[in-house]
Amino acid sequence: MRKTITWAFAFRLRQYMKASLWIMPVFGLAFGVILAECAIAVDATGWPPSGWQYSASTAAGVLSSIVGAMVALLGFVVTIGVLVIQQATGTLSPRYMRLWYRDRLQKTVLSTFIGTFAFAFSLLRSIESNSVPDLGVTLAGVAVAVSLLLLLVYLNRFTHNLRPVAIADIVGRQGLRVFTQGSAAVRGSAPAPGTDYPVPHGAHLTPVHTTSGGVLQAVNVSGLVNTAARHDCVFVLPHLIGDYVPPGAVLVAVHGGMTAVDAERVGGLVALGPERTIEQDPAFALRVLVDIAIRALSPAVNDPTTAVQVLNHIESFLCTVGHAPLPGRYVLADDHGRSRLVLTGRSWEDYLQLSVSEIRDYGATSTQVCRRLRALLEGLLGMVPPAHLPAVRAELALLEESVEQSFSDSVRRAIAQTADRQGIGGRNRSE
């Protein structure tokens, strides 16, 4: 398989491995078997001191108990996983599940339990009346202690992280990290002003079509830039990261070129998949935050305080995004400063609308949500550059219109129109 095709395949493979709950436990299983063989070999040399020696019946009893305990603990962790799935899909957001699958602690716990099980089970076969794997039995006890410690850490972590506000903090920080890294990469490869036109005037167009549909998950920016430089052309990607690209649609538009471009090679530099990922799509993190907030505002849940807490993290996201250049289209250059790749990007209006429009619609009858939204928008008025102010004022006008329609009483309307960062109970901005 060629290198360019391998990149898209490798990206999808990495995504699968990150979301998989069985790959690391399989390695733990293999490691447990290998470690048992090593312990048996060391025992054969007569190295363990006399204090570490066990009778055959004691060793068999201890190892059998460990095998049973590890199976029971695995079932316990699986039960917790089922509860997390129910919690996430019922009260949080199904999109959060993709992030939960990738938790390294959870995979480490599963790997340790299965590795301890395999280690103890492998030692059982070597027990004889006159031969006992003394070192292995001792190590099995140590492995059980480590497993129990990890289980406590695991329970502590998920007890705290299952709260919506904790999840909002995790998702928000991941989204900001992806946005910051992506912005730095774009700035590092942007062409100097006036060095070249993004698309050569009058150049012929060669579309590269996708054979199978999917969500645009990631783009190999450096690979596309280098390929375009090699053929002296410009690649234009008409779709946003996170867009669904139907089968047969134009994936990459090739403008100009001294030599013919291999469509399969170019298509292999763009990864499509069944759903959005956060790797190159910070708006997906924002989507998860908004989903958590509007679920809390549903009549079945009726928890506006959670929506207010999520708005705290949405505001942090918007404050960072608001200070970054968002041209809506990014032109990336090669080493000589010539434009080679044009990417479609999100504007400030896109991020702002995604952040507040649905929360405003679903929380229009909540005094707490309306007050927190006003505090958020008024805070942005004093923080974002002047070019972004019209969009913020437009959202403020929509919020005022929503409050006018939802609160017919003038007193309650005045309360709902007051900015309050705590929703209700905080100091007014006018105080």
C-alpha cells in the first residue's frame, strides 16, 4: 500500500484503537502469560528465599482465589461501564460516548485485571506436590494489591467525572487544545500576503470524487501541500471538517497542475469515517457541550442549573476563539510561500451561533438561563475584537426578543433581562 493511502488507513486504525476496549486487555493477557513463564523459570533456579515459600495446597488455594476474584472484578467494571453508557446517553449526550471509550485509566484497569487473571491461571498448571512457583505466588499477591488500588482510583475518577459539569470541563479543555493546535498549524504554513493567488486564474479544474460517503474526520495537511507543490497545483477542499460527504461528491478540487494528479493518492490524504471526531474538529467539542445543556433544559430533566454551569465552559471556549483570526478560508503555502491548499473553516459567527442559539431556544422560559446568556454575551462585547461585535449584538437582540415573547409580565421580564453570571443569586452587572 502506498504511503498516501496508508495515511488515511492509519488514521482510521488509530481511531479504532483509541476507541477499542479490547486491544489493551489482550496485551495484558499476553503479558500475564509471559510473566508467569518468567516467574516459573526464576523459581527453577532456586532463587526465592525461604520466607517466600508456600506449600502446594496454599499456593493452589491462593491462585484459585485470585482467578475467581479477577473474574468477579471484571464483571464489576463491565457493570460500571453499562451504567456509564446509560448515564451518558440518557442525561448527557450520545456524542460523549466516543470520548469515554478512549479513557486510558479504564483500559489500564481492564488490562491489569485480565493480566492478573492470566498470570495466576498460568501458574496453577505448574503446581505439583514437590514444586511450587513461590515467586509467582508472591507476585500474584502484589498484582492483586495493584489491581485493587487501580479499582479505587477508577471508582473515584468516575464518581466525580460523571457529573455534567466535570464532563463539560473535560470536553471544553479538549476542544480548546485542538483549536489552539490547529490555529498554530495554520499560522505556521500561511503564505505571505500578496505572494500568490489561492487559485490560479484560468487554470483547469480536476475534481477528485469520493467513492464511499462518510464524515470528513481529518486531513493530512502537510501531505496535501507537498503533493500540490510536486504537481504545481492548488488543492481546494470544499467541505468543512465534520461535514458528511455523500458518495460520489467532490472531495478535493485540483486547480492547475503541470502533471496529472493521482486521484487515489490525493483521496488517501483525506480521512472519512462514520462519525465526527475531535482530533481536527474543535466545534465537535462545542457540539457536545451544547447537547449536555439542552438535554438539561428538556421538560423531562428540567435542570437549568446544569445548563448555566455548561455555559461557563462555553464562554471560556468563545473567549479563546474570539481572539483568534477566523477568516472562514485558510490558504496554506509550501516552503517557497506559494499557495498550495485552501481549506474551508468556520467563522466567528458559526462558533457563536452554535454556542448560544439552541440553548436560547430551549431555555427561553428559564429566568436563570436567560440571565446567564445575557451575562455571557455582554461579557463578550468587552473582550472580542471590533470585527466580532456585530455578531454578538445580533445574538443579544435575539435573546431580548426571546425574553419579550416568553415573559409577558413586565416585572418578570425585567428580571429575566438582567445579566447574572450565576443565573440567579449572583451580583448584577449593573451593581
